[in-house]
Amino acid sequence: MKSIKKRETKKIRSSLKISTIEGSWWAVMYGTVETYFGAFFEYLKYSSYEISILMTFPIFFGAIFQNLANKLYNLFKSRKILLMTLKLVQSITIPIIFYIGYSSGSYYILLIFICFYFAIALAQMSPWTSWMGYLVPGRLRGRYFGTRSQIVRIFMLISSLIAGAILNAYNDSDPIVGFGIIFFVGVVANSGSIIYLKKQFEPPSTLFDEGNEKINLRDASYKKLRRFIVYDSLSEFALCISGPLIMIYWLRDLNFDYIELAVLINVSQVMGLFSLRYWGKKIDQLGSYLTIRLSSLAISIFPFFWIFIYYSPEQLKLPLSLLLASLASLMFSGRALAMDTRLYEHMNNKSMIRITSKRVFYRGLSTFAGGLFGGALTKTDLLNHFNLDLLNSQIHIVLIFSAFFRFAVWIKFLSKPKGSI
């Protein structure tokens, strides 16, 4: 690896800069498309349970599909060509989803294409993670990814805010026109991502052999990696009990309109956005485990505050929501960066596509299980069954269960100052 870097230093440095530009184009796509999938499903008048399925089952399906990433890589023999192909197919899928949602009215056909979309999206994660893992020096990963994420999120924030303004402009006339505009912008942005991905340097495949060894997490040599993936999956389950329904909670229970929704989504990201460079430096200095431990503890209590905001005075709901969402963004940003850094530490530049695929698969399974559980809770009659007069929304039950599981996972894996995840 050292000899490669000596020969290709200029290409690698240039490639890392190009990667940030490419990520910025991707961020515009994410900010105008994926950010507003929940709002699109709400516009189509689906129930909370149906939206939970639409927001989580496709991720599970995509997690299964992306297990083929290593086979696709062996077929293409190039991470670059593989990623460009997947992004192109993803771009084609976006207008199809819009058309089906608008014209067919079929929930199941829409679910099929959302599943296909996330299958393509998640299949990109393993080869991209592997590619970047080889290019970014281990000692600089926290700093580089912190800086890159900060720039990328600026574009995500701006594009999402503009998309919210567009939706709000058409809210009283024809909202579907607004969704059509922002989805079109997403397609163009994803095309820009492809163009810059093509410019990025990729070391020859012969220099980085992913190997043919199967990853058996039960093997003793993978003990720490196994514990990391188990923790990652269980915490994802706990988070996704309520996560897919938060936007629905904002729209239905807190009665925010599209422009307030856009402000809430984007302004809250500012805290997380400008903390990324700080988080990157701290992760390099203090280690990834401590960052995961502290941020996860804070994340565990947030659901209770969302319930509190429901009962606050009407004029305070949006300001309090902005404050809480900003703090949540701060903690989630640090945790996500630390979790990715921790995974790189466990991989140690070995079998990176296979290991990342394992993580994505179990996260997808847990995401779906959590979303399914949360959605099922909204269909129960627990409020009346237990005479919970203090709670006025089914989503309050979901938030309480989510907080309980978040605390349980934290106690199991992170309660000790020195952990083994």
C-alpha cells in the first residue's frame, strides 16, 4: 500500500478532492428525493403502517440484494464501472417511482419499485466503502471523512430546503407538480455524481485482492467484528422503531406544513453539519468507542422529548422541535462518523467489500424489523387497553418503546468505559 501511494500520490490526492465534489452531487439527489419519500407517501394518503413498510422493507430487501456486491465486483472487475452502472440505473428508477405513485395508485407496485431503488442504492455502499478505505490513510480517516461529510451535508441541507420551498409553493394548487420538480432535480444531480465518479482514480484491481475467503462471523478471529455488527444491528432496530414515523409525527400530530417541515429538516442539520470536522478530530484523538458510547446515550432519551413537545404550547412547538432535532443531529452525526471509523478499524483493509456487505445486510434486516414493529404498534389499541389517558397519539407508544430498546442496547454493549464492539 505504501509503495502504491508513493507512485500515485497526486492521483490519490486529486481523487479525494473529486470524491467530495461527487458526494456533493449525490447529496443534492438525496436532499431532493430520499429526504421527501416520506412526505410523498403521506401525500398519497397511505396509513402509518403502510408508510412504515414503504420506509423499511425496501431497505431490508436492498440489504439482501447488496450481498451480491462482491459477485458484481468480480463481474465488472472495477469499483468505478460498477458504481457508475448502479447510479445510472438508480437515476432511471426515480421518475418511474414518481409515475407509479401518481398514476397507478397501486401500493404494491410502488413497494416493488421502492424495493428496487433501495437495492440499487445499497449495492453501492460496499464497493464505495472499500474503494475509499484503500485511498484514505488510516491516521486521517476521521478528519477526512469529517470534512467531506460536512461539505456534502451543506449541499444536502441547501437542496432539501429548496425542495421543501418548492413543495410548499405548490401545496395549495397541485402538490404533485412540486414532487415532480424535486424528483427531476434529483435525477439531474445523480447524473452529475456519475460524471465526477468517472474522474476519480481507482487503483488497478490486481493491486487489491478482495480474496475468496468467506466471512464467517462465528469464527473466533472475527469476535470483535461480530460484536460490533450485533450492536450495530440491534441499535438500528431500536432506532427504526420510531425513526420512519418521525416525519409522519411532524406532519400529522404536530401539524407542521411543508415549509415548516423543510425548515425543521434542514435547520436542525446545521448543528450536525458544522460539528463534523470537530467530531473527526475528536475521533482521531480520543478513539471511536468513546464517541459511540456518549452519543448513543444521549440519543436514547430523545423520544421522550418528542412526546413532551406534543403537549407544549402551539407557538413553542416549532422552536422546541428545532432545538431537539438540532441536538439529535449533533449526536447522530458524531455517532455515524465514529461507527464508520470503527468498522474501518475492524476491517484493517481486508475483505472490505464482504465485511461491509455483512454489516449492510444485518442493518437492513434490523431496519425492517424495527420499522415493522413500530408500524404494528400504531395499529394496536394499547392507549385504550392500558387506559393511558396522558398519551394522545399512537406514535407516542412507538416513541416509548423505541426509547426502552435504545437504553437496553446501550446497557448491554456500551455501559462499560472500555468496550469490545
